Amino acid sequence: MGIILLPLFLGIVTFILKGHEHRIIRRKLLITGALLHNAGVVTLFFVPDFFSFSPYIQVDKIGFLFLILTSFIFTLIAFYSLGYFPLKRLETAAESGGHIFVSCMLFFLAAMTLAISTTHVGILWIAVESTTLASAPLIYYRQSKRSLEAAWKYLLICSVGIAIALLGIFFVAAASKGTGSELSLQSLTKNGMLLNKQLLRMGFILILIGFGTKMGLAPMHNWLPDAHSEAPSPISALLSGALLNCAFLGVLRFYQICESAGLEAFANKLFIFFGLFSLFMAAIFITAQKDYKRLLAYSSIEHMGIIALSIGIGANFAGMLHVVAHSLTKVLLFLAAGNILILYRTKYVSEVNGLLRTSPSTGILFAIGGLAIAGAPPFLPFISEFLVLKHGLLTGHYYAMFLYLLFLGVIFVSMSKTVFRMVYGKKRDLIWGELPKTMFVPLAAAAAAIVMLGIYLPEKVALLIETAGQALKI
Amino acid sequence: MFFIILHFIIFLAMPPFFIGVINRVKSLFAGRRGPPLLQPYFDIIKLLRKGSVYSKSASFIFKIAPMLILTSIICAGLLMPLTGDSLAGFSGDIILFVYLLALARVLTILQAMDVGSSFEGMGASREAIFGSFSELTVFAGFVTLGIITRSTSLTDIFHWGHALKEPATLFLFATFFFILLAENSRMPLDDPNTHLELTMIHEVMILDNSGPGLGIILYASALKMFLFMALTALVLLPNGDLPGLMPAGFLLLKVLGISIMIGVIESIAARIRMIKIPQVLIASFVLTVFALLISLFERGMI
Amino acid sequence: MLLVLFSIAILLLSSLFSLLFAGEKRQTACVGTAIASIVGLSGSILSSGSQEFFFKAAVPDLVISIGIDPLSSFFLIIIFSISFLTAIYGFGYIKEQKKLLNTLPFFPLLVASMAAVTISRDGFSFIIFWEIMSLTSYFLVVSEHENREVQNAGWIYLIATHLATAFLMAFFVLLAKESGFLLFKDFAVGASTITPSLAGLLFIFAIIGFGTKAGLFPVHLWLPHAHPAAPSYISALMSGVMIKTGIYGIMRALMFLGRPFAWWGIVLILIGVLSAVIGVLYALLQHDLKRLLAYCSVENIGVIAIGMGLGLIGVAAGNTTVSALGFGGALFHVLNHSIFKSLLFLGAGNIAHGAHTLLIDELGGLLKKLPLTGITFLIAALAICGLPPFNGFISEWLIYVGLFQGTFSQSGYPILVLTVAVIGIAFAGSLAVICFTKAFGIVFLGEPRKIDLNGCHESSKLMLAPMFALAFLCLLIGLFPKIIWAIAFSAAEAVYPALSTAQTFAVLSSLNYITLMFALVIAAALILFFLRTLFFRKKPESLGVTWDCGFEYPTAKMQYGGSSFVEPVSAFFKPALILAADGRAEDLSEKGLFGPLFKKALDFIMFIRIRRKSSIQYYLILIFITLITLFIWEAWFGI
Amino acid sequence: MLTTFLVLASSRLAVRIKAVSAQGALLSVLYLTVRGHLFDIHTIALFFITFIVKTVFIPILISRTAKSVQTKAEFEPVMSSPVTLMIGAALIVISFTSIRFFPLVTSHVVSTLTVPAALATVLVGFLILVTKAKATNQVIGFLILENGIFTFGMTIISDFPMMVEFGVLLDLLVGVFIMGIMIYQINKTFDHIDTRTLSVLGDE
């Protein structure tokens, strides 16, 4: 509870602290919020029940994994923002809204934490909707026509999507009628077999569409590239690395209910379908993509597809591992994209080249991220992708795995082409001079994480992921 | 020991004689008396006694190549069963035989390219491509012989004595004869007598050789031709299991016959156009494949 | 085993150190690699029998295992010996080309990953090492990435190798489905119960997956792009060693597939013949020396594939002599090719360094400026053509004899295929002669065509020493093939233990004869030289211009060039080739297969993309349609 | 209830806002009717909150936004009004006829009409979202959609804690608030609020 309220409180404080003169304090508050959140998560690790004084707020095994991830990523992004936004401000000359921005970030964190840690389906809905609301202004940061369009699309489509999810939740509630269970996860899963199957099925479809919209599953994904490409890079990173996970967690909660009701096969089929379709769409739009931030956005769709697919074929460990892998890698990439945007002032792939010579650290980090996200070992995403394949073939999903490999192949081809086009080439003159350190350290941390975990997955981490994966199985 | 010496005598001393035979046959056809039968020996000795002129463009490759060519041809000769058994035959020596000759060819080509003349480059180019076709055919022929005799050594192959019972042999004889003509730049494919035509293959490659170097090359090509004549002869009429000196004697007779044949053909045939040569070579290859299929079919292997 | 691990550790450390340093000090990578190679080489030579170690990975159900057996140690010997020499060469090479210091830390990593691939004993770590190998070599290929060509070459390489890995992943996982685990040990046990159809499928997967790395037609596509793009010492390592890991992979894969069928061998032989003939044909129609060498690798890999196919036919028919000759010859050729191909690439490095171009038609007369490079290059060229008395002959001879023996004992399709193979190798061999007479003749002989040789000078001793070592090895192995045969045979035996009963006695005696003959060749050459010097010493020698047929001023431009040299070939094969405007052969697999395939795929993608609108209403409709569709699906059919 | 959205589908903005408001009011009343026999504090509180939020706050917000935006004239919708209307009618028919396929437990529902009515509301809301171009209309569409869902939920809801209900409403309120700001911004930036022009982004 504390970790939810704290960012909320800090957010309100920053909201109050308007004006240019308070910007240092605001920055400090942002970092404080991130670090305190970290501390909270760590405490939770040692004292699992420390914060849970409400029956509806409880961090379970899956939630804990997501929480750690979110917290870590938020910290990275918070640090990165310190370097990014002052530079960005020079460029856009947009002075107002700093306070709204920082407070929205903190609100966003709070909403995500709530979404992760709640066990009540209603609260889950509220939290997910709040994340939309808190992040819409973040996308609008740049206050340009394009960012406005993106924000509007994001807001409206996600709201509609989540409204559909609400309908789904009502269906689930209707399904639970007469079983005497509360609308909390525990009691729903406990009484799983008593639920009305048909209603639950329809409810799950609605929820999958609803949260799937937010999660970026094709064909409900269309807002995503627009929003990701227009949002400031740290926000894109946050959306991609953390928010999508939250939405996914929302789906997972209901997946658990379905599982307990014996509808596993049904839900799996849907997951596989949406997973593959997302991969397909991503493959198509990643190819010959001209805008590198959209490229990354489509790659998020791809990876959400992989995650859905992995759950669909029952590769829970791989799925959870991929959640971690994707978040870290995507954060790395979006932040690197932020650096590139500042250095080159363009989002067009064709105008960016010679990154490795222009800004070696960004170039190397971007290359690492690009390779990792495209699925090359020894990075973490490869491991999870391989495990998905392994599990899929072992469980006999031959056609799905064939398509999976095909789409991954196409994506690798296109992705690597674009990334290395950008990385290689002749040196360009810098516009901004060297970038501040805070714009490299978080990236390096993320890169180190995916390399380290790719080469050697420590027992503790593996256990964490494994228990999360097992918790998914009722 | 006797056979070793005999082998060397036959192999090292006889070849230019057969060249003389060919020339004599050609002269007779042309109504001339022609040069003496031993004229090739005189030519070689004369050249060996002269001094050399080297091109400024040439490197040491050009100087050492003739010796190396001679070396590889002599070594190939050791594998040929001239006296019934070869000197150093072993199972699988047919491959070595072909490759030693290929080595000689490579060295000829390289020494031709060394002087940087466009004529010799042209000759080298032609030699390379035609040589590769004939090598192909030779291998196809060896496969056929191998299947017929279940052996991979020249000695064993030609110990077999029922050649005429094999219909494939006639095809093989024809193709090996073609190869003989092609490899040694004889008439329908190349003309050993002209030196300044753009249509030459072998002779044009040695334009810049002079003195002893040229002499050695001429000698080496005589050896090579002898080897091919022997091979062709043996394909049609193998040694079989004849005792003592008979194989060697018969062989010389057969080779004599073949050189007369060559002389006749050279006299009556016109040179084929350069462009047609690959076709001829491929035709002979197809002929070999034919032989191969027949021999396989006869044995019920396909 | 421990020594091998130790050497991998040294490699990793030297890579790390070199990464931390900047400038000249990065050369620690080369030094480290050289030291580690010595350690690893001794380790792999000393290792006898098979060893395996297991580690439990954190990922559930995953055990990592490493081990060594004769097959591994055979490849380890190749890897470490060549890496040792290229490291020395690289040290000298990079001294001259400081720009390459950037990617130097990847060099030990590449060697380490290659070694790791060969000692890996489970599917998971194998794939990881395999991909690390691909990635590090990719980074080395794009060392000079300012050049667009190089970028493209690198990209093609990356794609090819990665897509091939997809097949490998499927290969290993399907095997795991049979045996339950990803351990090679279990695969080998499961091999006895594998169904024929699955085994066939897996065989095809292995051929595609490993064949891409090895460079078999038509998946060789990356090879002629990547090799010219890479710095020479890397091309040498890649062409000499790295593509052999593909062969290693196929050999290893055969261990898991149980008893082979004759059609596997037939397929492999046909692919091999295609690779050999097409590879060399393309090789001789190239203008760039390194591209020529790259295509020539395709040819040699084809020869190796023929050997392996022969071995498979032999095993399928229970003819151990044939299979011993096939596999033994193939592995022998692997070793030989790694020696002369790396030598050729190093030579190309010297040429590029001396003459600043690798376009064959511009070069010429280099032998006078680079005599030592020229001699070693010539030796390698003769060896690669399979000419006596060098090592290339031995392995080709083994395969030939095996093929001949095969034709004696087989019937039906196999015999036809075997004869095709004999003719194919013979043809490829004779075209290789054209190819390398062109390469050597045009580049080193005659007069320089377009280049200025004034500034051209021989490379440093550090660069020449490894080349002489390699050239010496060519001769040495040619003269004493029995040791290598023993190692290669025991490596093949590790795959098919039944080979141990093979009657290789006849082979060995023939090898003795070959040694004798080679010695005779050399002795005869020496004797004749002695006679020549004896007789010719007093003969007058004079210099003149090349005979010019009456022209007054023969110029260098009048020489026969590389293109004109091979013109008869291209004229003859015209119907089967796609010729570029400049007479260079375009790759059929690139222009005819993969190029159009990629184009079609792109067209399809663009076709779909055009249909995307970006208005918010459209987005909403999509969501709605999805919803309705799912509901209808659910209501009518049930999901 | 049917009347409300038939009005919505046709006429001018102000009317629409009023209609939404009316719908909200009806919705809140529905709360009372659904749980008619149980006049506990929970229900009453919900009634009031819903009423306040849905019939008072949100309409006020929208109309304030609309005023600040100063809409000059009615834009052409993506589809002409009559067509939209007809499709809307068709949707309603479909929702009433297809309701048999939905295995909803409607035992304690006030009238059998509520479920299809809710469904129809959802569909019409969607229709408005899709066919209307103006941003304000889209918000209204969204609200109608939401109302429909609420109606739906109401018929079956039993044990959502009050906190949750309250949270949902709060979310809605904030959402509309933010949308209002956005519309204001859109107007400021683009000089109009036609969302059809918001399609610059996309893949070339």
C-alpha cells in the first residue's frame, strides 16, 4: 500500500510545486520517488506481507516479478529523464507543464503499482484505466500537433478498450453469480469450477480484447506505434517496458480464472491466435520501417505477441522470462533512441547513420539492444524465445511454431538491417556535443542486465521467474 | 631390375621416334620424302646446345617451369604399365596419373602467362579450358574401366584381357583417341605445325621459350604424347597376362600403329574451327558416358 | 580437456583486456590468441578418448554439458592451429592498418566461440555458442563499416546465419522431443529408436542449418559477400576454419540420427556436386580476388560434402571401406582446405597491402615485387587444385578412391550418383585449375596492368612467417599423410563406430606409395635442376622483350587479362549463367532464388501495409470487428 | 431508455449532452430499481454518486469544453446522419434479437429489457465513436458506451465494494476531464476538432 501511496503523494506535491524555480526539487522528488519505490519493493522481498493491510491489495508471486521489473525500469528512466528533459527543453522551448509532467510520472507509477498488486478485478480495472489517464499527458509532453494526435488516439482507444474490458469483468461477475465468491482473484480461482462457463468465456474474450488493446495485441494495436513514436523517449520506454506488462498482467489474472474453470484450452487458443497475429502484423510493419521509434513500437507488439503465444502454448517460464527480457531490452532501445533523436534530430532511419562513430557509446548500446530484441544470443530475449520454441515443439504446436519462426525470421531480417544501417557508416558532426552521463548509465545498466542474464541466469532470479510461472498454473 | 631399366629405356628414349613416325606418314601422304625418322631427336639436341633468350617480363617461374613439366610427366610415366607392370603402380594410381599430367599442364599455362604476351595468354586460356574438358572425359573413361575391371590402378586395369568382348571398349578407344589428339595438340583440334595463327593452342604457349628450355618442353611433350598413345593402345588392346617381354613389345607395336593412324588422320583431316572444339570434346565425353552406361547395364548394376 | 578450457579462458581474458585498452595495446588480443592457441592445440592433441562434464543451468530442465571426443579434437586442432597462425599474421597486419584495432577484441572471442562450439555437448549451449560465433564473426566482417558494400555484406551474412540457426533450433528441439532432454548424450541414445521419416526430416534440417554456415549451394549466398568484406586475416580464419564448423555440425548431427539411409548420401552428394561445380564456375568468373577465393570455398565444401555423402552411402550399404574413405577423405579435406585456403587469403591480404587493390584485371607482375608471397600463393594454389605433391591431392585422392570403390559395390541410383560425383569432382578440379591459373597467372605473372608497382613492397616478416608455415604444412602433409589420416579416421570413427572394422590397410599402403611418388617427384625435380644447372651454366643467356609478333611497342594493356582468360569458359556456360555486364557471373542463388524471394516477400508486405489507414475511427472499427468476429466464432463454433 | 439513444443518434450537440445527462440520471435510478428491496446505505450512496457524476459533472464538463471550443457549425460526420441512424436502428434490432445467444442469468433483473437495452447502448456508443468525426462527439460516444456497460453491470452486479464503484466513477470523471483538456488543446492547435484530420501519423 505504501508503495502505491508514496508516489501518489509525491506526485501531488510536485503538482503543487509549479513554476520554473522548483524544477530542481521536482527532479529530486522524482528520483526520491523512484528510489523509495525500490526500497519498498526490496522490503517486500524480505517481508512479503509488509504492506498488505487490505485484503484486496496483495502482491503475489507473479505480481512481485512485475513489481520488481517496473520499479527497476522506472528508476532507470527517472535517472535518464534527468539528462534528457533539460536537453529536450532547449530544443522545444516548451517551458510549461514541467510540474504536470513529473507528477504524472509519479501518478503513473502509483497506478501501475496498484494494477500489479491488486487482487480485486474491479480495482484492477480502475488501476489500469488510471494508468491510461496518467500517461496520456505524458505522451502529450511535446505539445505538438503530432503528439496531440497520438495522445488523443491513445486516450480514446485505450479508454474504449478498457471499457470493453469492464464489460468483460461484468460478464465474469455474472458468471460468478450464485457461487458466493467475491470478485477477488483468490476466491474466483478457488471457485473456478463453479463459474458459469459460457459467461466466463465471453467475459474472457471481452477482457482479452479490452486489455489486449492496452497491451498492444494486433489488431487492436494501432494506437501503439503512434503513441510510442510521438511520446518523449523515456515515456515510450516506460510505456513499452512497464505499462504493456501491466495490461498483460490484467489479462493474466483472468487467464488464471479461466484456468481454474477448466477453460485453459479455450484461453490458450485465443492467446496463440492473438500472439501469432501480433507477430504477423509486427513483421509486416517492421519491414522497411522508416521511423525508428515506430520500429521499436512494432517490436513491442511483436514481443507482446511472443509473450501471449508463450502463455498460450503453456511455456509459462519462458513467457515470464520474456516479459523481463523484453522490458529491459526495450527500455534500453527506447532510451538509446532518445539519445539518437537528440543527436540527429530526426526519427527517420534514412537520416541516421554512422552512430558508432558519432557517439560510440550510444551506438554500441543501440546495437546491443537491436541484436537482443531481434533475438540474437547471448542476450536474454534469445533465451526466452528459444525456450518458447522448445516448449512449443515439445508440446506439438508445430504449425504455430513454424509461423513463429517464420515471423521471427522476417523480423530479424528487417530489424537487423535497420539497426545496422543506423549504427554503421561515417561519422556525423554533433549538434549537442557530448551527452551527459545520466543518459548513458541507465542504458548501460539495462544492457548489462540483458547480457549478464543472457549468459548466466542466477539461481535466485530464475527461481523468482519460475515461481511466477508456476503461480500462473492453478 | 631389368624391367625397370627397360621401362626407362622405352619411356625416355622412344617417344621422339614416334613423332618422327607421324611426320614421316604425313610427308608420305603429301608426296614428300620428309625428314628423317630421328629428326625430333636432332631438334631437341640442337636446342639443348643453344643459349637462351628470356623476356624482360618473365620471372623465375618461366625459367624453372620446363624442368618441372618434364619432372611431372616422367613421374606420370612411372605409373604407366609399359612393360606389363608399371614401376610404381598402386591401387588408386589412375588419379595420380591424371593429376600429374594436370600439374604439367598448369605449369605450361603458368609459364606461358609469365611473359605477359597476349598470344601466349590466349593459348594458355584455351589450353586451360580444353584441358579441363579432356580431363573430365578421362575421368569418365577411368570410371568405366574401373567398373569393368573393378580396379583403380593402371597396372591392374590393363592386366585384364578381354577387352574386345566389351562393347564399351570401342567407345572408350574412340574417346581416348580424341583425348590423345586434343591433349597433344594434334590435327583436327590443333595444328602443331603452324606457329603464327590465332587458332593455335599448345604451340602458341611456348612462343617465348628458346634454347634448352624449348628443347626440354618439346621432349616433355613427346613423352606426354607417348603416354597417351600407350594409354589409348592399352584401352583397345590391354596387356592381359602376357609373360616376359611380350607386353613391352606388343605395346611398342600398338603405339606404332597409333602413330601411323595419327599421321593419316592429320593428313586427311582439316582443322576444326576453334569454336567447335568444346563441342567435339563434349561429344567425346558423351561417348564415354555412353560407354559407362553400357558397361553398367551389362553388369546389371542399373 | 582442461587445457582447452584454459585456452578458452585465456581467449576471453585477452578479449577483455584488449577491450579495456585503446590504441596499440589492443594487440593483446592477437598475442593472447596466439598463446591460447598453443595451449589449446596441445590440449586437443593430448586429449584421448571421450570426456564429458555436466552443469546444471538455472533455467528449469536444462543441463549444460561440455566434452571432448576425437571428432571434437580433430576440429579443435584445426581451429587452434589456424588461429595461431592468423593471430601472428593479424598482429603484423593490424600494425599496418590501425583502423582495424576497433574490432580486434572480437577476434579472440571468435576463436573461443568456435572452440566452444566443438566442445559443447548439449543443444542449448551449442546454439548459444554457435550464434556467438556468428555474431563475433559478423562484427569482424564489418570492421570497415564506413563502406556501404561492407555493411550490406555483413547484413547478408547475419541474416543467412541467423535464419539457418532457426533450422538448427528446430533440429535440436525436435531431437529433444524424442529423447526428452537437450543433451547430446541422450540424443545419441535416442538415435536407435528414431523413426525414419523424422530422421530424414532432421537430416534435411541439419543440412540446411549447418550447410548455410559451411557454404553449400544454394545457401552459400553469404559467403562470397562476407569474405571480400572482411579484413584478410579474418577471411582466412572464417574461410579456413569457421565454415568448417558447419561440417562439424553435420558430422555431429549424424551421430543423433541413427543408421543413415542411402538417400541421405545421395542428397548430400548431389548438393556437393552442385556446390563444387557451381562454386568453382562462379569463382573463375569473378573479378575480385577475395571473391574468387570465397566461391572457391564453396567448391571445396562441395567436395567435402561429396565425401560425407559417400560415407553415408557406405554406411547405409554396410560397406565400411567406402564409408571410411568417404568420411576420412572429407575430414582430411577439411583440414587441408583450412590450411591452403587460409594461406590464400593471407596472400590476398599481402596483395591488398602491397598493391592496394584486389581487382584481378588491374594486377599483374606482382611476383617480382612480392616474391615470397607469390611462392606461398603458388603452393597454395597448386594444393587447392589437388595437384601433387601437395596435401590437396591426398584428400581428393581418398574421396576419388572411395567413389571408385563405391561404384564397384553399389547398384541402382547410388552408382549413378557416385559416377556423377566422380565426374563432378573431376570437372570441378579441372575448372579449379583454370581458376587458379587465372588467379596466380594474372595477378603475379606478366606485367602490371593498371597498378603502379613502385610503392609496392613485400609484407613484414611477421606476416610472411605464418604463410611459410602454412605452405610448409601443405608440402609436409602431402608427403606424410598417414598421421592426418589416422586423426581424421578416428574422428570419423567417433561418429560411426562400425568404421573401425574398415579394411583400411589397402588405403594405408597406397598412401605409402603416394608418399613414395611425391618424394620421387621432388627428387626428380631436384635431380633435373641439378642437371640443368650443370649443363646450362655455361650457356649464354640474354634478355629481350616478349615476342611481339611484329608490333613495335607491346604495352601492358595488350596482355591477356583475367576476363579474357576465362572468356571461353563463360562463353561455353553462357546458357547456365547470369552474366553481369562486366563479364562477372552473378550468383544464381542470389539472383534467381533468394533475391526474387525477398522481393516477393517485400511486395507482399507492402501490399498489406498500403491498406492501413491511420484515422482513429479505423482503429476503433478494427477493434470492433475483432470483437464481433470472436463472438461469432465463439457462438457458432466454439473456440 | 430507447428514446435516449435514438435522440443521440440524430440531433445537435447540446441535445446530445442533455441526452447523456438524462441517460446518466436514468442509470442512477436504475441502481435503485435493481436493488429495489434493499435500501441500504451502499445503494443510496451509489445512487447519489452516480447521479452527481453522470448527470451533473460530466455533462457540465462536456458543455464547458464545447463552449470553450466554440464550435461553429456541425461538421459532416464520416457517415451522413440518416445512414447512421438506420445502422443504429439495425444494431438495436440485432441486439434485441441476438440476445438469446447470450446465456445471461437474468433471474433478478428488473425487466428482461435491460440486457438488450444495455447491449444496444453499447453498440450505438460504438457506432457514434466510429462514425462521428468531432472530438466532442467521440467523447459522448464513449460515454454512451460506458453507460451501456454500466447498465449491463448494474443488472448483474452484486458485490463490488463501494470503494471500487467509486473508483470506477472517479476514473471516468478524470477521463472525461482529461479528454476535455485535450479537446481544448486540439482546438487550439488545429483550429477545429475534426478527428479525421488526426491521421497524420502512420507508416508511409
